Amino acid sequence: MKTFKIGTEQEIRNFAFSAFLFSTFGWALLEIQLLGAHARPIAHLLASVPALPLSAVSFRRCRLWWPSFDDPHDDGAKFNADRHFLRDDLCPCSALVVTGAVLAFFVNGGSIFLLGLVAGGISLVPWARIAFCNKHFFVSWTMLALGGAAVLIVGPRAQFPFQYVIGAWVLWFIALTQLLVTYRGATKVDPSGPPRMR
């Protein structure tokens, strides 16, 4: 029996970025639900049990495969406060904010099917081919998060109980699937080094 795997580095990078976005976005949704319910601290701790490992693994996958993380002297993946954004950067930043807002809009819509379709569409975006995302990993993620947060804060509230919980699990399931289909096994940094999950 042949195992299905996503093969190209481009696909692995795109799925790694999407997985990191969905895992952190789902975590935020769950926290919003818990804060709205005035949950005890133990509930927030339990929420981090699935969210923290998934977010950490997806971020580590990004560290391994994202182009701007390859060069230790290239701080393109890091936000540089001294760098003034160019006018050309406004367009990709705006597009990222809108993308995050669209994802949050369908979370608020309450349709699991539509949320899955939108998340699947976002997964197919060639993030690593977008010059701005390629150079500014954290800024890109922040723009997506800001767009989603704006809709969740300003937009209509959840239409039924546990709506955000269900939305979080949908996003986590997609993120986990993306990590599994792009898993490349263990590799060593050097002959004497420990194996690293890719």
C-alpha cells in the first residue's frame, strides 16, 4: 500500500504556514469562548493541552522550511522596527488583513461546512511565493491575526453555544492534517546531532 504524501518543498512551506495560522487562530477562538463563559483558570490550562503542542510543532515546521529562516544573517522573518514599510507593502498587508477577516467572518457565520471550505482555500494559497510573506513571516501572520481579531471584536457574536469551540476544532483538524501529510520523518543536522522531526 502506497502512502500519500505532499512532496514539493513549496507545498510543505505553504501547509506549514497555514497550519501555524490555523492552530493559533483556533487557540484564540477557544480562549474567546472561555473568557465569555468566565471559565476558571483550569479550563484555560486544559485548552492549551491540544493548542500549544500543535502551534509549537507547526511553528517548528515553519522554522525548518520557510526560506527566510534558512539564512541566520537574514532577519527577514523577524520584524524590524527600524524598517519603514514601502508603499508596495501596503497592498499585501491589506490583502492579509482581509484574508484574516474573511476567515473570522465564516467562523462567526456558524457554518462548519463553509468554514472548512474557506480554510481549505486559504491552505492552497502559495504563501511562500508571495514576496512579502516570504520576507516577513511574523508580520504576515500578525496582519492575518489583526484582520481576524477585528471581525471577532466588532462583528456579531456567536449565534449558538460552543460555536467558537467547534470552529477551533475544525481549524485544528485541518492544521493537524496538513502537518501529517507533509511529515518527512527524522533527519540529522550533523552525524553526531540528534534527529530532528521535519
